[in-house]
Amino acid sequence: MAGLGAAIALTKKGHNVTVLESTPQLQPIGGIIVMQANANRILDGLGVYESLLTICAAKPFGPSTRRYKDGEFLIKKLAETHEQEYGYPLWPLHRGDLQQVLYEFAVKRGITLRFDCRVVALDDDSETLTVIIKDGERIEADIVVGADAERPVPGIKSSVRKSIFPDSTCVRDSGMDITRVNIPEAIVRSDPETSILMDQIGLWCGPFTTLAAMPVARGDKWYLGLDCCHQRDETSVEGSSRKQNIEQFKEYFKDYASPIQKLLSYTREAHVWRMMETMPPSWVSRSGRVVLIGDAAHAALPWVGQGGGMALEDAATLAECLQRVVVSEDIPNALQAFQEIRGSRCKLVQEWSAIKGKRATLPDGPEQEQRDKNLRLFNAWVKAKPWDKIHVDELPELESLNWKAWLSGHSAVEFANRKLDERFGTRHYK
Ligand SMILES: Cc1cc2nc3c(=O)[nH]c(=O)nc-3n(C[C@H](O)[C@H](O)[C@H](O)COP(=O)(O)OP(=O)(O)OC[C@H]3O[C@@H](n4cnc5c(N)ncnc54)[C@H](O)[C@@H]3O)c2cc1C
């Protein structure tokens, strides 16, 4: 996501980009990836937004927060509110479809995409920066962008990150897993109790678990995607296949309300991922010619729904930063600027995702009751204090109303250029 996004953004600015992808061909896999207004703003800037509307059957839904036991709505928002407030809609997409759209766009723009090219190491110490591919081929570059997050069963890896920080532990394990399930629309619609779930996004909160139910199109077929977060049971994953043990998985959600029980009874196959954060000591190598972006730099837990959004913001911001490079000696300064512009925002998203997850998974008791009381007041609170649309670039206090505006109303490109003007003046690469 970050790699294709960066390739498109950089090519638009006139750079010569080669994408090295480890898989033998495009593997448009994964589950649902939520695109909020800030992410859709970037996709529009890249020129791929219109294709999304046609290829991905993207459709906005109203998000809600619900209680696991009885399905009570703690928060319920209208589908159109997000777009009215932040300029673009919020919609769940299939990760594979989004990847396909970005890929086709990159091909059309003539970007060199090389599959089956696993990066195994970098030579960042010599005068010439070199990428080393698995078969020993060496490719020289002015800059290397490490958008190479990889999820083997035990964690999140990045070969580029490993090359520049060989001795650092860059990953924090949440101790929880996420299991992903897709149920065809026809099955969900066959029962009135589950059918309504096809018309909304719902985050169900239970003890040590959450279950997000989101309608999503794959091509022209609709599914209900379930992203189910739960504690880890080392025995539940079948080898390295990611296949979840269905009976074990259902146990985590056995006290959820009847519509969820029905959905789980339809589940025949599910895949599980470990939930981890990445936090390397820096995103830029000592030489100042290698930069990490996307999940390789700052993977977050899923509760803020911004993995794809942050990856795309990185891509667009990087292109703006490199636009300020006039001679190659400027590259380290531009990459440092990139880290400074993006660092605090991505860190806050990581922190808030972790806090939100902790609260959403509270066991029943006084803390959970207080949480639910606050959530029930949320809609009235928003109505009473509408967002003034001014402070989107300032870091808000967590939980201030401007938090959401800061997150979804953000324009990464405008913000980057304001910061870059402060640092570089109006100097631009021609
Ligand atoms: C298989 C898969 C399924 C996912 N499913 C979901 C989902 O359902 N919902 C969700 O919200 N998020 C999902 N994600 C994560 C989400 O896509 C990311 O949070 C977000 O898009 C950040 O993008 P990224 O470019 O940093 O990482 P990714 O989108 O993971 O892209 C990294 C790319 O780097 C490639 N790569 C890795 N190592 C090397 C190497 N050594 N050499 C060359 N190429 C390499 C990978 O093959 C991959 O194409 C998934 C990621 C993957 C890989």
C-alpha cells in the first residue's frame, strides 16, 4: 500500500521509481481496510479516487459502537456525517481491490514493477547506495524507501529495517490476535436478525474481545467482513497457514448477542494475524539515504482503523519532502524533515489505538459501565460542541473533539508543505 502509493506520488513529481516486490505476482489478499477522509483525500490527490468508485464499489456506512451482550447501540452515527464533516467519506474496502487499483494505476503511469524481487540487504555504507536482491542482483539507487512490512506468523518484519538497525528490537507484541472472516451477503441477508448488519459498520465491545462487522464489496459481490480481536491461544493457529481453529475461535465470542452467534455459525474458514506495533529507533538510516514508511515504520493496533491511511499519508508526504531536494546533498535533510512531519502524528495514532483497544475490551464491571455511560453521551456531546474546522493540524489532547478532526480532517499534503516552507523556504526542485 505504502510502496505503490509512494511510487505513484513520486512518479507524478518526475522521479524515476522502481518497485521491488517479493511476491511472484500481485497477491490482492487480506480483509477489510478502512479508508477514512484523510486517506481518501490522498487517493484523490494521486488520481485513483475515481477508479476506486467504479472498481471497488466503495460505499459509505454509518459507524456504530455496540455492547456485546445485547447489541445495545452505545454510539450510532449517520453514514453521511463523516463526509460532511471531513470532506471525504469513510468506507470499508477490500484490501485486495485497493491494491489492484493502485497497481493498475502504477502500470498505466509506466512505473517499473518487479515481482519476485525479495530485498535481502542494503549496502548503505559505501559511497553508492545499493539494494541486494535474493538472487544476488545489486541495484543502485539515490534513495531507498523501505515499504516492506511483512507478516510471517510470529510478527512484523522488514528487511530494509533489519539492514539499517540490525541490533534493535523494533516490534512490540500486543499479546492479542485478529481473526478475519468473510461471510457472503446472501447468507447474512437470509436472516432478518443478521441482515441489518449489512447496512452499517459495527464495533461490538466485549470482555477481552472486540468484533467489527463491516460490509465490503469484492468486485461486484458483497460480503460481511468480521475483524475479531481476541486474546492469543498459541494452539489455535494451524502451523504457518494462518488458518484459525474455528471451534476455538467461536469460544472467544460465545457470550456475544444472538446476531453474532448466528454469524459465527456460518463461519467455515478464518485467518488469524498477530497484532503488533513497530517502533524502530529512527525511520532514516545513518547515511540519510534510506527511509522507512508504512507498517515497516509505525504499524499500529487496528482500533483506530488507520493502517492504510497512515501508509498513504506517508507516501504523499514523502513526495512533497523530496520535492525540496535540489542537489543530492539535500536528501538527508529532506528525509529527516519527512520523519519530523510524520513522526508525532503516527506515534499518536499508535498510542490512541492502544488506549482505545484497552477500553473497548474492558471486562464487565464498574470501569466498563463508566465507559458505556460516556459513550452513550457521545452523540449529544458532539451536537453540543461541533467542530470549528480550524485546528486540524495541531496535536489535540487525546479525547478532545478535535481529535477526530485532526485524524480524519487532515490534509497531509497541505500540512507537509506548511512545515517544509518553514524549513526550506519556498525552494523547490524543478
Ligand atoms: C497479506 C496482508 C493482509 C492484510 N490484511 C489487512 C486487512 O485485512 N485489514 C487491514 O486493515 N490491514 C491489512 N493489512 C495491513 C495493511 O495493508 C497495512 O496496514 C497498510 O496497508 C500499510 O501498508 P504497508 O505498505 O506498510 O504494508 P503492506 O501493505 O503490508 O505492504 C508491504 C509490501 O512489501 C512486500 N515485501 C515485504 N518484504 C519484502 C522484501 N523483503 N522485499 C520486497 N518486498 C517485500 C510485501 O509483499 C507487501 O506487498 C494486511 C497486510 C498484508 C501483507
